[in-house]
Amino acid sequence: MNKLAVLAFSILLLLSTILWYLANGSLNEYLKSQIELQGHYYSGQEASLLLAEFSDNTNSAQLNHLTLANLASYQAKNVLSVDQVFIELSAQQNSSLLTKIDKITLNKLIINIEENKEGVSNIEQLIQIISLTLAKDYPQSYPAISAKIYAQEHPELDAEQYAKNHPEVGVITEHTKAKKSRGKAKPKMMIAAFNIKELELNITKKGITQLVLKQNITVNNIGGTEGIEMNQIGGEILLNLLKLAQN
């Protein structure tokens, strides 16, 4: 074998190694980074995931040790933590733009609930932060909140008075309408069911902590029948998990 052939073989071997890594390694890193990025984006707090593993043999994924940092003004390090998450994809994926998940199972979810001196909890504040971010990015999903945001950003507009003075126009509702999408359609996701095997609530009020344990909690359907954008799913999941602390 001449030197040119050896060089060509070496390059082919290197390319094969890179492609194998991209197929098997980078997907797990991508899942990990997306979970951490979306968690931080919607809550403003650091989200951390130790490990993400996807198996194309079982069409499932496992996440290990997921945490979301608490707000700075509260004592607990994390507002929530999950030891293991199991994700089961549907065997039937009818569209390349819609990913269907049959079930997401959380083994143990821990939520730390604290109240400040004014009686406002970290959960209330985080739910408000996440809801506002979702409403700004997806106003069609949160019309009431987006209307308030619109009114705050345009104090010069009095919707009721404007409607009286201009009856031919009607009530101002542009801010609640879905924006027309441009370019390619965006990938979406729907989750048929969300199950938490064990929920641990650590509720701290006036320096006293109460432990509440719940088992087998189910959240049905996130994303409806048509799904929601991939970038929205992280905020919706966080919102649903935190709301469990209010029930």
C-alpha cells in the first residue's frame, strides 16, 4: 500500500469515527444542553442535568439528577430536584415535525417551598416569571397575561376608551393573536402523560419546615393534539411541575 493509499485510509477512518460520535454522543449532549438552556431561560435560574442517555433500540431516554436553583433571596439551594426521569417515545411518529411522547416518568421529585417576610413564596415568584416569559414568546397560548403585558408596555392606550371613541375599530386585541410564521415550519412536541412516582414537598414557613409526601401523581397531556414548539416545551413542563406545589 503506497503512502497516498495509507493517507486516504487514515482520513476515512477518522471521518467514520467522527460520524459515529455525532450519531451516538452528540445527541445526548444536545438533549442535556437543551434541558439546561430552557430551564435557565424560562426561570432565570441555573438548571443542571448530570446525564442524558437516549437509546434508539428502546426508543426511550433517561435523565439523571436534574436540579433547578432556587431564587437568591431564599435559603434552600435548589427549588426542585429529580433523581431520575424516564422518557418513552411513541412507536408511531406520523410526522417529522411532531415528536410524540407516550409518557414521562419522574422517579422522585423534591420541591422546596419557602415564604419570605412578605408571605410570598419562591414558587409563586417562579411561576410568575415563567408565565410572563411564555406569554411574551407565545402570546396566543396566554392571551390574558399577554394583554396585561401589552397594556403595561403601551400605557398611552386605554383599550376601553379607545373602543368607545372608535367603534368602527373595536377592542384592541392584536397582542393576543398568533404571529404569522415565516419560513419553514418549526418542530413541535406533545406529551400524552406525565407521571410522578413520589413527590416530596418541603414547606418552610416562619422557620418551621413541614414535610408532605405524595405518590403517583399524573399530569395529563402537555401540548394538546397538535403539539407545541420545542422551545416552548421546557417552560410548560417547569410550570406544570411547580404548580404541583400549590395543590
